[in-house]
Amino acid sequence: MPKDYYDILGVPRTASADEIKKAFRKKAHELHPDKGGDEKSFKEVNEAFQVLGDAKKRSAYDTFGHAAFSGGSGAQGYGGFGGFEGMNINMEDLGDLGDVIGSMFGFGGGGASRRRRGKDIETRVDIDFLDSVRGITKPITLRVLSACADCKGTGAAGSKTKTCGLCGGKGQVQQAQRTPFGVFQSVMNCTACGGSGIVPETACRVCGGAGVTALNKTLNVRIPPGIADGESLRLEGEGEVAERGGKAGDLYVHVRVRAHEHFRREGNDVVSVERVPTSVLFLGGTADIRTVDGAGTLAIPPGTQPGTVFKLRGRGMPYLHSRSRGDHLVTVMPEVSKKLTREQKRLLEELRDAGL
């Protein structure tokens, strides 16, 4: 006895079209043969979605059951199908799963259906350590595909546009592919019009009708305070434009922070080592230090041991997109001079003889 399609997808008969689609995507991912799933179950899931994912076929199935597709009932026009035979899938509806199924059967998957979006591009920018504390604006020049200035991205400078003859203005075409499980019919973006449904009557002489040309583009990129080495910024819509008016991709700026000779970052804390005169460690006093905000002083209590760490609260790295900051951890070490005057040497010898 054939299995119930609702049971195969694990949804109730009252499930909405969106719930059925989500259940199909989940099951197909789990049962994909390339991921160790059962091929027979994978086929059943797709067969169930072929029916329940189509409003007319679902209505016939709810009324006549499996007989609706066997030719043995009053429901005509649906015909028999084996496995995926005659299956019509819009890869854009399936999102990432379209890529999985498409790559499995060799017709491009969901990637083609999203092709009108321009490419994302990446670049790298190097900044100094202190610039990562304060933030900085850096000019970046890139060579990217931009909208053709002559035709303003239409691909038809000085002429009108017309309905695409390949897709009839729909922007999408169906592609049939025979697979080991049957025939897939996938809905893809039209390659002639790039999914726009229109083409120029006369192609632009500058861009050849593509609507895009390669240009140098300079952007002033604001790098926020607190950015860490290896982090990236995403600038939406600053990537390459798509042909004939498609949405532009994004620009990803990867930030490299140069090492500093004195400061080091640990999380949002700044770490440094300061050399302090030995007499100050013994007797107490103040020591001049460097901070990421400039020169400062540090109060040293009497009897401070070498290696003692002092915490300057709120003087470290800023948290991204926040006014809060980490701390500055200062380790004090004795300053040892390689050249001593006779008087200094005599005094140190007296201290040594006194047991200090």
C-alpha cells in the first residue's frame, strides 16, 4: 500500500504551503544520498513534495488519494508519474537546497536563479595599532563592474527595450534534466536577459548591452574604533553591479592591524611593560608611562615587587560600536642601567652590603 504523502513529509493535512516546503527542505537535506541518506527515502520525499507542493495536485490527492494519479478515478489530467517524472521545481523557492539538488543532477541549482545579484568582492586594508584604538577613515580604490555611464545600466543607450524573446518577458525559463530518478524540470533565470525579462533593441556601444563596465572606484571606508586584526567590514551594495539593473553585491573589507612596538592587545585589554627606576619600586613614587591615549603617570606604592600588574580601568581598547572600553594592564619591571656613575655604583654597593 502506498505511503501517505503527509506522513512522508511529517506534516499534518492542515499544513500550509510554506510548512510543506520547509518540511521538504529539511527531509531532503537529511536524506540526501551524498550525505549518507537513503536513496529510496530521498525519492519518496521528492515524490511527496511534487504532489503536496502543487495546489492542484494536492487538492486532487486530498480528494482521491493515490488514485488521483493512477488514471483509475474521476480525477483526470494529472497522469501517472514515477519518482520525479515531470517534477517542476523552482530552485529559487528552495534557496540553498536548490544548489544541493542542482549540483547533484547537473543543472546549476539555486545559484543560477540568483545570478542577477552582482558579485561580492573582497579587499584588504592595513592600519596601525593606534588607529584601531581611535578608528580611521581609509580611502580604498577598487576596479569593479559598475553601471555603464553611457546607458545608465540599461544596456540600451539611445534605444528602447523590448520583451526578451527567449523567456517571453518572464525572466525565467524551464530546463528539463533527466536523472537516475526521473526528469527534473527546474526554473532558472533567463540567460538572454539576466532575469529582467527585457533586452535592448540596439545594444549600447560602450558596454555591448551588458549594462556594466569595469571602472576604478574610490571609497572612503570608515574603520570603527576597537576593530581587531582579522575582522571584516561588510559594505552592502558596494560590490559589483549585476547586468541590466540587478542588485549590486557587497564589499568585504578585511582589516589587518600592524603589531605595535610597545602595546599588545588581549581581548579588549591593552597590555604593556614599563621600566621603573629601582628606587621608585623600593620607596614609592610616580613613574611616567605610555598609554594608547598618550603620556600618563602611574602611582607606585613603596615596596612594589617587579612584575606587579597595575590596572588602568577603561583605558584599553574600545568595544565595537560602544562607548565602553577594556582596561590597560601595566606590568612594572626595574629599570637596570648598563652605565653607572661612580656615586651610583658606591651607593648600590652600600645597599648590597646592607642586605638590599
